Amino acid sequence: MRSGALLSMRTALAGTTGNAVLMGAAEISTPIGWVLLPGLLGVSTRPRVAALVSTWAGVLVLASVVVPVVPGHRSEPSALVASALALAAAPALAWARRRRRSSAVVRAAAPPDVAVFTMPAGPGRAALAVCGTPGEVGAAVPLRDGGLRVLVGTVTGPALATPAGRRTIELAFRRHAGQPRRSLPQLVEALDQVVRETAPAGHLHATVVQVDRTGSLAAVRCGAPDLAVVGHRDASLAGVPSSPPIGSTATAVPTTPARVASRRIAVVGAAVADAHGDDLVGVLDQVARDDDPARAAQRLTRAPGGGRRTGPVLVVDQRLPGPAGTVHPG
């Protein structure tokens, strides 16, 4: 994860530097030529990177004014003020964009041994419950168009099954899932690369779920338990095809998303399925007994016999008309 973030920062700084060199060589003095690209790079990155890019662009602007041999930015006060305001706006916009996206995720009331987060999922709602159990990975990324992408999984391997390893996977998912043009198979490929770089012997058993703004749900299952479709009284397995775990030697096989339509859908990690064994479908029936996705997700984290809670668990209330439990190839 750290190398990926550093590469993003280097790319932004290199683009800013290259833009300044090009503007100077072409003797372009208009402020927009010097600050447009740095501004776009800044807005599209994290707030800290945006602030660094804007600062570096400001240094290059001043260098083009102070050093006589470098033709470039106009030295009139009005031009410098305009450039300063534009560069200051880039990190502010990046911060506002990140805050707007994160504000869609709300922590719901729950016992201290489980954290439940609710968020919009198209016209419906979704709830993600995490318990901090060993190997547990869960992350949600609301999209700008009202959609949602969620990772529910379990990691194996000594390098991944650590707090730092799980954090690396979750941060990588948030970074790549926030790019709307990246498809679910491309998102799986990006996670596969992160797993291989972080822990060549580690695997990620995960389900990646995407809900678009209309409420249509698509899922990719990589070595994880099947999704459950929930009717008015009971639950059944959706029959979503499974691909190999992320990071395994067979991950090179292209993954095909499956579209799932149901009143409500439940996704659990491998640890939850292992804890309940053959009783999993009966446990998933509990999702139909609660109209609140947050309470339903919290209920599914309960361990049999009153042991430690196990996660992650995702419950999506699609609020779609039509028959429940239908699966279509993506």
C-alpha cells in the first residue's frame, strides 16, 4: 500500500514538474497554463498529496518569475494572485470531495464488540458489520453517483493476517474502488497485485459487491461463501459462481460478475461460514426477521454458543420489485 501511495504522489509531482518545464520551454505566460494541470492532479488525489502538489507548483511558478533565464509565468500581481488562489483551491476541493464521500457512511448503535456502518446503496440501504476478528477484511466505498462498492473477505498467510496486512488490503480497495471507470474484474486484478506484492504466500478469500444508482447489484466471488438471497420468510444461496481466491496462482482466470436480484442480500466472510458450518443457511434466515439492515448484520455476527462475534457481514436492502433470488451472468 505504501508503495502504491508513493507512486501516486510521484506521478502527481512529475506531472506538475513536466507541465512547468513544457510551459517554460513554450514561453507560455498565461496563469491557466501553469496551474490547470497541477489543479486537476490535486483535485483527483488525496488532500495531503493535493497540498504537496499545489505547494510544488507554487515553487515552480515563483522560480519562473525569479530566474530570468526561465521564461514563463507572468509577474504581474494580479496573475500571481490568480495562480495562488487556484492552487489553494485544489487541496480544498480534494478535502471536500473526500469528506462528502465519507459522510455517507454512518456508524450505527451496536454493542462494543461489533462496529456496524450504514450507507446508501442506490435507492436502498446497506449495512457492514465488522468485529476485528483475526483475518477479517471489510471496507465500503460510496460512489459519487449514489452507488456503492463493498469488500467482504478473510485473509490467510502470516504477512496478511496481521493488522498491517489487513489495513493494506482495505486501503488498496478504497483507493481502487473509488474509481468508477474501473470494472469489478479490474478491481479484483488490482487487489490481486497488492496481495502478491504484500504477501506472495497469502490469499484473500473475498466477495466484492457493487450496487449502482438504480439498485442493481453485481458481485464477484473469489473463494468466499455464496451470497444469500432473502425472501419474506427465509433465505437461500444465490448460486453465484466462485473464482479462485485473490492472490492464488489461478487468479489469472478472468472473473465474471454475476447480477443478483432480491429484496435483501446477505454476504458473509469465510470465518462466519466456518463458525456456523451446515447451519449457515438457517442462520441467514434471521436476516428476514428484521427490517433494519444494521440490526440484521449485527445479528449475523453472533457466534454459536455465545462465543466471540465473527465478521465481516454485509446486508444490502435493494428495495427492488420483482422475484427474489434471481442470478444473471454479468
